[in-house]
Amino acid sequence: METSQNHLGAASLDLTQVSSGDEVRVRHLACSPTTCQRLREMGFCENALVTKIRGGADLVCWVCGTRVALSARLAKQILVEHVDGKS
Amino acid sequence: MSQDSPKRWIAVVGNPNAGKSTLFNALTGLRQRVGNYPGVTVEKHTGTAFTLHGEAVELIDLPGMYSMAARSPDEEIAVKVLLGESAGLPKPDAVLCVVDASNLERNLFLVTQVMELGLPVLVALNMVDVAEARGIRLHPDQLSEKLGVSFIPTQAHRGKGLVELRAALGQRLLKPGPRQWTMPPPLAVAVGQIASAWRQSEPSELRAEGKALELLAGSDVGPDGARKLATAWRERFRKEAYDWSASVVHARYEYVRKMLGEAGIGSGKLGGTWTDWIDAVVLHPVAGWAVLVGMMLILFMSIFSIAAYPMGWIDGAFTWLGGTIQNALPAGMLRDLLIDGILAGVGGVVIFLPQILILFFFLGLLEDSGYLARAAFLLDRVMHRVGLSGKSFIPLLSSYACAIPGIMATRTVEDPKDRLTTILVAPLMSCSARIPVYTTLLAAAVPVALVPVWGKATAMLGLYVLGTGTAFILAWLFRKKLLGGGSPPLILELPPYRMPSFQTVSLRMWERAILFLRRAGTVILALSIVLWFLSSFPNTSDDPTDKLAGSFAGQMGHGLEPILRPLGFDWRIGIGLVASLAAREVFVSTMSIVYHVGGEEEGLVTAMRSATWPDGALIYTPLTCLALLVFYVYALQCLSTVAVAKRETGGWKWPIFMLLYMTGLAYLAAWLVQGVGRALGFS
């Protein structure tokens, strides 16, 4: 059975470490189950493509065709990888 | 359908801000509140729509939801209605899903869940103009074919697609076919076994799979066999660290993405839009705050400068009316009642209508443009420091208009402790009913002619900042020290900006004007008559001041004076404070009656500025006015707020706490202002 834990090795960044304008793929969510589920329902599910629009204390991301604001501490719990292979 | 058939009930569901209420209003002719931010609708509303064949169907407009797993009180309302568990409403006969065509991937995620309820489904593909402007090519026929339910393109705000929608509502709506997304293997086995056990006990159950998923999620409603199996599987998944709920979301999204890809529907381009350009400024950590403060300053300057003209006209009209009555009626009780009671009380409050409408005009612009969610984003950092998330800021900002919709809007806040904290501090945000009190007391504190408009606007802004700042400090105290626990992280959708609708904004102003005038014509009129009676009888003297002092109201005021004296308030202010316990603006009408000034604002200010203590010292010194202003910033003084807090918290405990802490805070703060001011040599 493939679990989300298997993705951790590939995920070297959290969303706060990504530059604005970069497109990344969600690898793993490391938040509480309830928050994880809400994130997934809003489009931040594993393998989803996310573009970071704006960084700072809080972030704005583009996911599933909408802009979603996230607090930085939540963004730290979203582990991602670059889709173009850059680290 | 025969005329004798019972009415069909159709639930209108969809993601927040998908245009459900706009479509509901267009179909029913009703005027439910709409706006451009997630969470405008927090309550279910019903209305009658007619199909093209004239059949009446009952539509139920529901709060927005991202999934069937409700996480906030407003989402719970929507889910209960869909499951037929809402008191007072039948289970819907069908569902009208409203989806934002510019954001199909996430919107169709919810549709796949709704399709599993076993009800006929019709999909309104709303905002097709926005989607096309973003380069998204829509293929409704292909979507209909792939999902097995009808998709009707609409632009609810322009009334487009309504004929087709009414026609579709008149036809027999399609029940979705079997589930099309592929359940991951370990979960499929579990759901298959649980659903099979359910069907053995209840062969007529049509949505056993959906119920099996609910059992896995923790529901305890179902046959014994199915429940035991669900418990066993849940335990097994836990041991294997298999996040089955994540796999369900993942599988649904995979299906939606694949289906959209096959239908040739992309997700649109990012960048280069008005929204991106505006966001670059309003979300900037420095420029964003400058924009926010600048907008508030413009709001308050408008309240004083633009509103001055219509206020002058209303003032003139009441002065003319008073003069006409004075000339037409002989001296006596009836003339006194009309001029000193009704005109003074009602006119004293109605004069502030233009200022209140300007506030609602600005709030309407913020709500309808999409800026409100940005303000919440900007303030999230501040809110986080006090233990709340930026999401709580939207109810707090709504409370600037009135605490009642503000408290109702807390239903969008998911965390119960966050929600309670937001309810407890919402009445500290200065509502529109405080505007008459603030304006009158600011004018009494400093001669109007000496202060420029920007000075008055800054002073008003200062009172708003005082209330808001205190709300944040107390939120921290309540959230961290009283209720405990950490603040939830912010997850908030930022809708694209749009040009505010003149119709929506003016409708909101119109509704507020009607509400305000109705209140003036009922509650304030009744209180004015009662107060005129209490301040006129028993008639112990011909001298107006002695007559008031000897009246019932005067006796009550004198009884209160020992408690109020440390604050610098005399017995006449005491009458105003008691009379305005039900509604703050009654303070102004009460003082107009107490000082016998008819309905004129300037007359009241002049009378207050010349009022003295028995030793000849002025009562309304700048310091006393400041203490009184601070008292009104903090005091609850609104019975409707207490009632709505009782309903939203489910008991009397928290409303009573709210009343006590706010009254105590108001008294303490006014006493401190007076004490510290005097110690510093002010009078």
C-alpha cells in the first residue's frame, strides 16, 4: 500500500522556501488530519500543481484555478518539489 | 407535472462564492444578500421559482461548502439540508449545483460528492463569461455526457441562461449513474464489505457505498453489522498508517482532472489580469497597509464632509416641521409631546441617516469588489498574534456595520473557540448605531467650526481604532487565557476582483435605510414617547430644568448620579445611558428630549455645551465628552446583539458574560479617562 510517508524522501522543500512565481508539485502534507483534509478539498492534494504567487508572512498560491491565501506556518507544513527539477 | 402534485424542493449548493445566491435571487425574484467573498450566505433561505411551464418549485439557497465533510456551522447547515436532517425543511427532491466555470476542478470535486446522495442533479455552469475571459474553453455538452447530469451555462449576475435553467428545472431531472471515480484498492474492499453488510440489513438502501464512507469517517448511524465492520476497517487502516480519506480526495480529483482533460477544458492562465495588478499593491506588506488606512480615512472624511449636506436638509425639514406645529397648535400637552417628545426623539436620530448610508456604501464597495478577503489576508498576522485567524476578521469587519450580521458571519469560522472569541469581541467594533453618538459628542467636545474635516475624520478613526484595538487585546485574553488552545491557520480563497454592482450596493443601502427608518418609526418613536412622559411628569415646576429634575426620569437620573459622578457624568447623562440600554442611538434622541431641542443636531450640541453643574461648572468639558465617548466605544448597549449572541452560542452564559465584561470595561475605562485626565491637569 502506498502511503503519503513514501513521498517524504522526494520532498526537500516546504512551500515557504519556494520563490514567488515558481510552480511546484505537492508531495506531502504534514499538518493535522482536519487541516490536511481541508487543504486537499481546496485543491492542495498530493501531486497537485501549485504556483506560489506571493510570499512573505502569509502566502498566496494559485491552485485549481483559484488564488488561495495560506498562513506561513501552514505553508511550512506543505512539502513540495519543483516540477522542472530545480531545487 | 400536475397542478395537484406537491411542490418540489430543490437545494441550491456549491462552493463559496460560486454565485449561488445571485442565481437564487435571479430565479426567485428575492433579494438575498450577495457579495464577492467566501461566506456571504451563512443561513438557509427558501424562495419560489417557476419553471418555463409555470410549475412552482421551492428553491433552498444554502451556504457555500467545499465538501460534504462539514467543518463550520454554515457548512453543517448545508449538509443537514442535503441529507434531509434539517428541522422544518423536507429532504430535497433534487439538487441544483452551482459551479464556478472558471474554477471547474475544485467545484466539480463537490459535485462528485453531491452526485452520490442519490438525488437528481442539475448543474448550473455559472460565470461562463469569467471563464472565457481567462481563456478557458467550456464544453457543457461534453461535461453532461461524461458526468451523466445536465450542465446549463449561466451568467447569473447578467440574467443569462435563466430561461434554459427554468426549462431544465421543468423537465425530469437526471439521477446520476453509478460512481465513476475509481476507489483505491484497499478502500474499495472495505467499502464493498461495509456496503454489502448494510444492504443485507436494509435492501432498499440505494446509497450504501456513500453510507459506508460516512461510517468509516466516524458516523455511528447504521445497522450493527455495517458499523462493526467499519470500526474494524478503521482500526486496520490506522495500524497500517493508511490515510483512506486522503486517498478518496485524491481519487476524486484524479477523476475530475482526467475528465476535464478529456473534455479539452483547461484551468486558465495565471497572471496579467486586473486582479494580479491590484493584488500587487493591496497585498504588499507596506503599500497594502497604506491602502487600508487610506481607505478608512476617506470613509470617515466622507462621513463628515459629504454627509453634511443631506444632514443639513433633514435638519431644515425637522426645524420647519417643528415651527409649523408650533404655529398650528395651541400650547399644551399635545404640542409638547409632538415637538419635545416625538420630533426631538425621532428627528434627533433620523438626521444621522446620511452618515450611516455612506458607511454602508463603502462597506458595500469593499464586499462586492473582492477586497474584503484581501483585508482578512493582510490582517491575518495581527489576528494570529491575538490567537485568531484572518478568517475572523471578516465577521469583525461586518460588525462595523452592525454586530448582528457580524456575529452571524462567525458561522464561517471553523474552530469553535475561535468562533466564540470572535462573537465575544464583535460588539467592540464600532457599529453604525454609534455614529450618531460619536458625532454628537465630538461636536460637543470641540466647537465644530474650529475643527477641519480631516481632524474630525481622524478623531472618528481614533474611536474606531480604540474599539478594534481593544477587541484584539481581549480576543488574545479570551482565546489564550480563558478558552485555551492555539489559533488555526489561515486558508482563505481570494476571489478575482470585479466591478462592484451598483444594484447590489444601492440595494444594501436601501435596505439599511428602510431598517433604520423603521427603527426610528417604531422603537425610537415608542421610547421617545415614554421618555417624554417620564421626563414631563409629575409636573412639579414651570422651569424646564426643575421640571425635568422632579420628573420620573429626573428622579431615576438623580438615583444613578452617585455611581456616574466618578466618571464626570451628571444625572441627565444617566437618563441617556439607561434609555440607550436597548439601542445606542437612543442616547441622542434622549438627550434631545432632555434638553428640549426638537430635532435639530446643532441645537442639541449647543444645549450640551452650555449645560452646567449646580456650581456653574460646564458638564460637557472635552474630558467628560472623551470619557463618554470611551464609554460608548466599550458599552454593549444593544439588546438585539444580546439576543443574537444567545442564539449563536446556544445559551445565556456567554451573552451575560459579554454584557457584564463590556459594561464593566466601559465604566472602568471612562473612570480612568476622567481620573488620568484630571491628574494631568485637563478639565
